Amino acid sequence: MILAWLQRGKIVRPRELSMGSFLFSLKGGTRGGNAFTPRQMILPAQSIQAHLLIAWSIAPRIENVPPFSMRVETRGGIFHAQFRVSTAILEAGPFRPDRVRDSAWRERLRQAGFTERAVGQVLEGRTDRNIDVPCALRRTAEPSPLHVLIRTFILGMPMSQDAVRAAVSPVDVEWLREVGLIQCAGGGVRATARLLPWRDLVLLSDFLPPHGQALRSDFVMSGASPSSLSLTRLTIRHRVSTALDLGTGAGIHALLAAAHAERVVAIDINPRALNFAWMNACLNGIGNVSFRQGSFFEPVADERFDLIVANPPFIISPQSRLMFQNPGLGRDAVSELVVRQAPAHLNEGGGAVCLISWTHENEGDWEARPCRWAAGKGCDFWLLRATSESPLDYAAHALRQTEETQSTRYAEQLDAWVEYYRQQNIARLALGAAILRKRRASRHWVHCEDLAGATLSTDAGEQLQRVCEAEDFLAGSSGEEELLDCRVVLHPDHVLEQRLVAGQEGWANRSLVLQAAHGLERRVAIDGRVLAFLSHCDGKRTLRELIAEVAAQAAVDFATAKVSGLPLICRLLRAGFLVVRPQGDSPPAAGAAPRRP
């Protein structure tokens, strides 16, 4: 099948390759006085594909040439190019993304009401083995298009061809079979994989095997898993030129990045996962993502990006047969590799957010290892710890994601994992995220934060951006005097919780808690004086003036108020509640959200 062709003097490509091997001759010579003369050839060897960039003398008329293995020879004044495209992605999975041509399937799903909200109502918000199947079957007893789609693509039931045909019309059932979404099952049809609506996307992933059976080694996890959701919510959504999704799995983070990046590269060592991810891109009409097979950063050895998102196989365990769990590097070597190598693949000003897991001895040293990994890499570093657990708790929580707790296999693996931790002298195992930002600076800031069970129920990108800007300001500040001379505004994205108790003289204030309304659930306890101070943080007066006013009201000297006030102000800045107003910036209008520095 021809994937690139000569058309009006240019090489064009409809979407990423990896669709077959073929021989293609590009005949040069002259055309309108312009010869197809190669100006540059870069050919770094990769694990599966070689990537070649050719700049021609008619470069303005040439579109991007997709990555593949290519050999160029000149014979008799004619350039002959041999393209060898890997078929691994297509052959490794059930889908044929190259045959998805239009948006008819997406439109049919929309018309049928196949949305995250509608499906969630039917399934009571449950997923995977938590689904109450008998209850879901009763809720979908009426053969409406939505109910048939839920039974077929989420519950995985065998269905009659007539029922599926009626539900998907005007989409042809034969097309669903041709692209690999369904297959024959007895006298009817059955979905090849689960198709789950999430936000504005539909995402393919593997059905869980029948009870008692183990997951296949190249199993493709749901894109809406808890770890994926955490990574989604921790990503800052800036407009960028290039993005990298490391360990893409079903491709969810690549698809999300495609909405705010001109070009996205998605990498996974599992070719079957890439087959799912590529199909997900096509089903959602996303064409600016390319997929490469390889280990960690090897497929992009000489490339840099503005954004890196990584959900690698970071689980600390003995050698695992599951590709998404542990590649067998030992202890927390996967997380170390990602944190150490990501900065080399970032453009100046670029950022990376990586889910990681690491070992530590006690509560006094939990941040030590990740900080050593990031040291000297030219990046600001923000470490978020979600949990720290004992070996038994860590093993149990991880294995429950893949094994039934009543099975013999679960008990055997639990014993093996705990014994592995004992042999490795591992006392505690932490889960969290590493955020790095490449920045030219004389001093880079390091911020380690223990979330201590705080929830992350909504996207935190805008909140994280405020925190990074606050850290930049504090790291670049010349000292206390500069901080006192700055102006701050209270960001509106917060709520104030007040607890009152009844007394003899009426209601008395028991506590005041400032809490973020979105993103990371940060909570800061304050008192009435701090509340009065915050009510005047409108960007019109300096911190020096505001602290002096609070000091006068409390009948204390300025130095005393400053000693207690400045650390709290820095804490509120680092939590995103306060925002520094740049010098010369006009105060925000009444009721308007403050501008970001």
C-alpha cells in the first residue's frame, strides 16, 4: 500500500506510517528548473525505525516526510529512494487504523448519546470488575442504540448482527469488522476491545479476561485508569510546538496533548499498545500524533520537546511478565531513568511531568532519592508525594489492579513481592509525580511537597502554573526587602470554610480554612487577622504597607508582624492562593480575575 507519493512536485502523507513495506522511487531531474536535490540527511539508528529528514531545494513545496527507513541512490541523474516501513504496529494488534477514513463513526456515537455521562449513569460510575453486570443488563434491556452500544463495547456481550446493525446505522457493520472493532462470535458479533467514552474522546482498551484467567503480557490498560487520570490532571496545558508521550499505552496523553501541541510523538515498547493508541487517534479524528516503538527515550535519541508526559512502567516489583508493570530494571531504576534523562529531551522553557515510584528509609528522607536524580540537570524540580507505604501495603495495592484477590495467583505474587522487598532491604515505597522545567537560571528551585492524602479531582494545570511562577519569583528574589516591596493579589480560585460554635454571647468562630477550589486540594488554616490581610490583597499596596497595617491593628511592632507574616505569605504564594503582580501592572478591575505574572 503506497503511503507517500509524488504529487505536483511534493511528498505528502495523510497520516503516520508503520503500515507496510514497499519500494518507492522518487524520480528527480528537473521540473520548472528545480531539481530534487537533497540538502541534508540525518539518519540516527533506532530500535525499530530509522528517521530521515531531507530538505530539498524546493523545500517550501515539501510537506513533512514521516519517519521510516530510507535509502537514497543516484543512478543516471535519477534519485531512487527505498522506503522500508515497519509493519509491527499493524501486525501486533487487532485494529486497522489505516482504514479509518472519516468521522461517520464518531458522529453515530454522538447521535446515540454514547457519552461519558450517559454511560456513567447506566454503570453507576463503575469500571472494569467493579461493574454490577446484572444491574447494568436490566438497565440496558430496552434495545435502544445506546443500550446496544453499551452491551457490545463496554460489557463485552456477544450480540446479534441485526441488533448491532440497527444501532450503528448508517455505519456499515462490515466496516466495523474491517477495521477490527468487532469480530464474528458464533452466529453473531462481539467487540474486539472495550470502547469507553471519556470527556470528548472514545478510548479503546482490552477487556478484562474471564474470572480466574491472567492478563496477557501485552495487555492494554484503560486510558482512564487512576494513574492516567492523575497524570492528566497534573499536566499544564500550554500551546506548544512539540510534545512527547513516553509509555503511551492506549494513547490518552498523546491525544490530549494533540489539542494544544502542533506535533506529538507517542512511544511505547509494546507494539500492541501502539496499535490501540493509533486506532484511538484515528477514531477521534486526531492526525498530528505519530507512534514509535522502542524503549524509553531511544526512539527520540536526538530530539527535544516542549512538553513531556510520562506514565512509564514504574511499579517496584520483581520481574513482571506484564509489560505495563515492570521491565525488570530493578528497584526504582525506571523512575530514576526517566527523571535523569527527561531534561536532555526538553527545549529551553519546556516542562516534563512524570509519574514515579521510589524507595526510602523513613519519613525524614522521603524526598532524598528523587532530588538526587534531578540535581544538576538545568531544571527546576517539583516533587509531589501522594503516598508512602509499607512493602505489604504497596504490593497489595499494586496487585489488586491486575489480580483477583480471591485467586491463588494473587496470594503467590503477594508473597513473592514482599520477599523481594525484604531481600532488597526496602523499608518504604512512595508513589508520586516529578515535575521538571528546563530554565536558564543561576539557581534552580526545588520544591518537595507531601500531599498527605489530598485529593486531585479536577485538572490542576492552571494552579500548577501559578505555583511555578511563584517559585520563580521567590527563587529570583534578592531578599526580604524585594519581597516586602512587591504587590500581591488574592486569586479567586479558592473557597473559605468557616466553622462556628454556639456560645453564651452568640456564634463564635472556631476555625477558618482556605482551600483551593480546583486542582490539588490544598488547605491552609488562617485566623481573623490573616483573613483581614487577604481581603486587602488587591494589588494596590505593597506587602510592606499591608503588614504595617496589620501590625498597627494588632498593636505590635512591624518587625514582629514581619517575622510571622512573611513565611505565611510565601506559603500562600507557593500554594497558588496569592499571585505576585508585576511592577508597572495596573491593579485588576473590581470583580476581575487577577492577571498572571
